[in-house]
Amino acid sequence: MPLYRIYRMKDSPRQQFRWAPHVAGCASVKPRDYEQRGQVEALNEYDAWRGLRESGDPLAVGDLVETEAGQLRICKYVGFEPAQWALPEPKQPEPEPAGQSTPS
């Protein structure tokens, strides 16, 4: 049976997420807004949702499940939808202004 990693959304971003309008399509999620909290064996994300609900630690709106292959699904009011990690762009070094040289 497949293994799903569980990521719980932190409280502060959860409040914003709960009141944001529903947007269809792949959600971009920030790693800093989540904490990995275990894993569960399940047939699919809905089976994971049911199993966690029955265990007394249900998934909440905004929580993520990740497959062994790294595919993310976010729990929304309407079910699960695709998600992806929004990773920050690497900082580019600032170019030196033209005409200035560094002392040797």
C-alpha cells in the first residue's frame, strides 16, 4: 500500500487560507507554512483522509499529503487538488556599476 507523508499547515497561514476564495488548479504552497507530521499508508489521498479522521487526527483544510513519488495534494473544502512547493528564486549577485573598479 502506498505511503503518504502528511504536512500540517501552521495556524497563522491556515486562517488566511480558510478565508481566501477558492481557486481551481494547482496550488503553490510555501514550505515555511507547513510542518511534516508523520505518514500514513493509504490507497489514495481520500483513503488517507478517512483513515486519519477515524484515528482522531483528521486532515484539516489546507493540509497536504505527499506521495512517495513527491506529488502533493492539498485538502480543500471541495476535496483534494494538486499542489506544488513554491520555492524562492535563488538570489542573483548584484552587478557592479559600470565604470567602477575594485582596488587591487
